[in-house]
Amino acid sequence: MKVYSDRSEIEKIKKAVVTVGSFDGLHRGHFKILETVKKVSAETDAASFVVTFDPHPRSVLAQNSEVGILTSLEEKKWIVEEAGIENLMVIHFTREFSQQTSEEFIRKFVVEKLNASHMVIGHDHKFGRDRLGDENKLREIGEQFGFGVTAVSAECLDGETISSTKVRNFLIAGELDKANLFLGRLYSICGIVVKGAQRGRTLGFPTANVQVDDPKKSIPKNGVYVVRCSLGSQSYYGVMNIGYRPTFENKQEIVAEANILEFNRDIYGEKIKVEFVKRLRDEKKFDSKDALIHQIETDKKEAEKIASSKKI
């Protein structure tokens, strides 16, 4: 997949099928849009293009918002590529950019830069200054500039419309199974392995402390999870604890640390992707070191059982 910025010189494109959005979470509803982009591009011999924004518009327009994002830019890149999209444009979102009208944005980016022959949008798509652009406005602009428009209906599960907000709320509530179901994939975080207190090593369970690559990233509810960790092209199962480590510390800084199964290598400074497979339990304070070790052993056995089943 080719990745461009809004300032990139894009080679001359004969025609393109384009979708535009924040695509936070890249859930089943978003994948329905991406599949439509690929279908139309194949039928019309056009390039497939996703246009997205970084940082997330909400973090610029509502700077004090405490609502986290579901996908960092790096995650968005690999998920869109795995979905089979050929091109991704990342527009640097600023307050100045947000003041463009819907017509200005479509003309400048979608028409002049990408030579769009068709646009695909979601059922609730809004764009332009004050989000005044909608499906009807886009069809009107399409007639002016000569591109078609396909609106994709909402994706529902058990009668409930899938949305990023619902996925985020599931994660906050510790309902990982529901979050993954709405996503259509395992929720993940990406980051760098950094040095921690190395207390896990003294307990016989060395852990990889993950510094998440975006400080606004939504982290699942504190607790213990079976995870799948990817380092380069290799993947390993493990157990991740998210929380304050109450047995040993009384700090307000949340730590995400994973004990990777059958793994013994120095990976400080390396990039890691962690996918959340199953939530095991809440984080808790243990009365003794031995009680903690016993619980960690129990958690590891559950992770080993999932890993050996190869169901995920």
C-alpha cells in the first residue's frame, strides 16, 4: 500500500474510488465501506483510496476531550493495508483545515489531487466546516465535478448499529468479547517495549512494559488479559496486566505489561503489537507474594490453553 500525506506529490492517477473519514476503530461498519471501495474500484478499473486525518479531528476541535481514540495512525496504516486498499492519504488535521467548506475540501483533495471518479461514504457521513456536508450535498458536488456516489448502509449486529462509541464503551466496561465482536477483529495497542521496575523478573515472570504509541489511545479496563504479541513477523501468546500494580505500588500511573509465553529475549526498544484475546479477571491486590505468584500461574495456564487450541 502506498501512503501519502496531504503535501505529497501524487503520481498522475487516471481515476480513483475514494472514501473519506476518521475511521476510528476500523470496525465492521468501516470494513463494509472498504469492501465497497474495493468492489467499485475493481469494476471500474480505478485505484482504491482511503483518505483519513491525523490527529483525530476531535482532539483538535475539542482539545479538553477525555474520549480516547481506538486506532493510532500506525495501527490504521496496517489495518487498511491488510484490508486490501491500495492507497492511503493522511491529512494533517488543524483548526485552519477544519474551516474549509465541503465544496473546498472535495475540490482540493478528492478531485484535484486524486481525480476521483466515485466516492463511497458511510450512512452517517458528515464533512466540511461545521460538518454541514452530507450525502445530498456530496451528490450535488459529484454532479458538478463528475463523480458518482455510493452510500453504504449501517452495519448491525443483533439489531444494534455498530459504532466506534459503542466499541469504546465496551472496552471501558471490560466487555472485551463484545468490543472484538463489533470490531470484527481483536482490539489492539501498539508501542515500544520500555524498562519498568523489573519486579516481574524477581517473581519469575519477566514482563514487557509497553509504552503505547499514542497518549490518547483507549486502553481496555484495568485487569488481566490473554493477549497475542507480535514482534516483527513472529507472534506469541501471553498474559497482560493493565493497572496500577496494587500489590507492590500505590501509584496513579497505569502500566501495561505482558508476560510473553515461552519467550526469553531482550526486546527493549522494539516495536510491539498487542492484541487482546480474552479478559480473565479484574486487577486485585494480593495479601502476599506467594498468593500473587499462584494467581499468575493460573492466568498463564489459561493463556496456554487458548494458545494450544489455536482457535484465535
